[in-house]
Amino acid sequence: MVELISGADNTMEKKKLNIALIGYGGMGSWHVKTLSRIDEVNLCGTWDIDPVRREAAAAEGIHIYGSQQELLEDSSVEAITIATPNDTHLPIALAAMGAGKHVVCEKPVALNSDELAQMIRCSEKMGVLFTVHQNRRWDEDYLIIKKLYEQQTMGKVFNIESRVHGSRGIPSDWRNQKEHGGGMVLDWGVHLLDQMTMMLGNRKPQSVYAQLTNVTNEAVDDGFRASFQFDDQLTFLVEVGTSNFISMPRWYIQGENGTAVIHDWELKGEIVMVSDWEKRDAVPVVTAAGLTKTMAPRTDETVKKYPLPKVHADIRDFYRNVRASIHEGAQLLVRPEEVMEVMHIMEAIFRSAEENCVVYL
Ligand code: NAD
């Protein structure tokens, strides 16, 4: 039966998107909760290879399919969300698209650009939608920095630093196994690099120099640092760490006339801007071994502090857009070519780290 929902203006009715989920683990259960808060979609059921996870889903009242095949053969299912470990995305996506289903795949979409190219070719051949859950495009910390960059609030921006720091090492599940697509470049790097490419739009990185860390794990990277050079001397640092008992700020952005910082997930931070360039006099800082005027802190009357701008985002717009793309031909928000761009950047990071060299992009 086709379910209908009222349109925003109540003058038309929209057909709901019937979606099924493969993989009911940590992120799969997040998708279920999110889908339950969206009027425009209907969750048909789920399949997970682990009976314990199937039971957990059944306990939540979710329909359980008998197999992946049974799920794909359900003709009422229009789209599939894939929320399984990274190495399984390719075979599941190809099977789902081969069965004529639209696909929403978790990040990182694949282990490398060859796998992603296969997925894109399959979606084109089958004429189905293919997108990736780059949900952190809806993070407010990112949107605040994007706004500061776009509006040049602090004058011309010349440096941006984006970091996520934890102190628990890499998780002890499939994420620390290479064959499952573990490692922090693929896990967190993919989010931060996607944010970087979306923020800078047509400005593409010219080169990258990257280093990986293996503090808690030998098999895969448990952190990395990647330094990008853009045109006009813009630099962008992306850093992920899992052995940081003191975290560095989530964001740090410098313009010619000011600096902004976002310290944490709670969006604590501020903008500090010069209010009078002419007042250059500084009281020297004297340490036991010397003195400096250049690095002396500014006095209060030459700088002004501002709160961070307010932004608003609703992550449900991701699935609303998937439905609108499938049913109404709306432009996709997360396009395969954008995902490919990030995949190439991740490959450049691995190459730079392995060969200890700058990679030109
Ligand atoms: P998880 O280990 O908690 O869950 C994975 C689930 O997939 C498990 O229940 C497992 O039994 C099941 N599974 C494994 N192989 C399967 C197969 N062939 N068919 C069906 N089920 C299968 O992992 P997770 O943290 O939920 O991560 C899953 C995916 O989601 C990964 O790609 C991860 O990178 C991504 N993820 C994304 C975000 C985000 O913010 N977008 C956050 C966390 C995880």
C-alpha cells in the first residue's frame, strides 16, 4: 500500500519513501531512531548477520527479514541503507543496486577509489540513486566555521585547523583491523575531509603532506595529521588523534583581522578581532631567559571579543533530500562525485605518509 503524507503547505500529498536497513549495529540503530522522526520515510525492516542484533531489532518492534536476499526481494522496498563494517559496503551495495534498489551507504563508502568507481558505475547502469551518509555536513561546529570563512568575518582567511581528539585509542572492534577497513583516516578523516572540501567549494587542495600515528595499534592508523596547501597561501590542517588526554580545539581559524576558536562539541568558543591596528605598543614579556614584544599578549583596548554566530541544522534533511531526489528528481545533497573527491584525498594522505613526501593533487 502506498502511504501518503501531507505536504508542507497541506495542498499536496507526498508519497513516503520505503526504506530497509542492512546492519543493525551502533549506527544502524541510530538510523532507525532518525528515520522514526521523519514523516516522509517508512522503515520496512532490517537484516543483520548477527542473530543477537536481529533479536535486539525485533525487541524494538522492527520487522526482521529472513536474509539479505529476502530483504532485496521485497518489492515494496525502494531504498536500502547500508550500516555494516566498511569492507562489506561494496558487495552489499552492488547486490542492492543490482536488485534495483536505491542505496544510501554509510561512510566511508568504500575502501578505495576503485571500489567506489564500481559502485558509481553500477548505480548508473541500474538507474538508481546512490548516496553516502556524510552526516557531519550538518554539524553546527562545521557550519559556524563555514559561515566565518564564507562571510570573511575576520578578513581574508589564511589558515584553518580542524581536529578531533580522543584518548581511548582506536576501538577494539573491526575498526582496528585493516581487512575490515579500519583506521582513523577512513573512520574520522572521511568526515573532516568532506567538511573541508564542502567548505572550500571550488578551491581545491594543491598538495598534502601527511603523517599517520600507530600509538595504540600496529595494524591500522589510530590517528593522522594532514597539512593541505591551497591557492593564495591558504593552509588547512586536518588532525585526528586517539591518544590526546588534553584535546586541542575542534576548530581554529585565522583571518587577517582576527582569530576564532571552537573548543569542543558544546560549541564553546569565541572570535577575537583587532579593534585598532595603529596601537602597536606592547609591554614586553620578560621570561627568565629573555624578552619579547612580538609575542606579548594584546592589551584589552586593541582587541574586541565576539560570540560565535548562530547556525541551525536539521539532520533529518539528509533523508528528506534522499526521498525528494528519488520521488521528485530533486538535486542530491551528497553526490557521488563529491565522495570520490574525498576518496582521492584520503589516498593521497596514505601515499604521503607511506613515502614521507608531499603529494601534489
Ligand atoms: P557496528 O559493528 O556497531 O555494527 C555493524 C553491524 O553490521 C553489526 O551488527 C554486524 O553484525 C552487522 N553486519 C556485519 N556484516 C554484515 C553483513 N554482511 N550483512 C548484514 N549485517 C552485517 O558498526 P557501526 O559503528 O554501526 O558502523 C557501521 C558503519 O557505520 C560503518 O561503515 C561505520 O563507519 C559507519 N558509521 C558512521 C557514523 C556516522 O556518523 N556517519 C558513525 C558510526 C559508524
